[in-house]
Amino acid sequence: MHTSAKHIADILKDIVKDNGWEQGIASSKLPFIWYDIIGEKGRAITEFKRFDEGTLYIHVQSAPWRNELTLRKQELISKINTHIGFTLITDIIFR
């Protein structure tokens, strides 16, 4: 009798998916993902505030940077969702 062994990581992924925990786990990683995507310069001028129902809230220290990030909003949403592997972010509010 031959059984195929499953890697523990695959088993855990299945458990997470079967229980609908993907979104909660991904949202808990958002601050780290944000700072990774925004880079060192962005890290100095932005502060991750919260995530609520598809919207990411980011504090930006200056109006010119807020404008720049607003212009790049769709690009940033796409990068975050690609990093996560599914659509979690639908909007980013810069304040």
C-alpha cells in the first residue's frame, strides 16, 4: 500500500483555507507588508494606522507625500494584494 505524504505546510494551508482564516491572517501581516512595499523612505514618512473592511488607513507626515502616495494608490493596492495572493485591499486612505 502506497500513501502520498503531505508536507506539514500544505496541511496547515488547507486548515487555514477550510476554516476561512486567510483574511484574518493576511490582515495581521499588513503593517509589515506595507512597510516592505513602501520602502525605507516611505517608512520614515508614513505610519500604518489600521485596516477595516478592505480599507487601509495610513498617516502621512506631509501634504506633498500624501499627494504622491494618492497618485500611486492603485499601484500600491495591486502590490499589496499580489504580495498577499488574493484581493484583500480595495482602498487606501491617506491622512
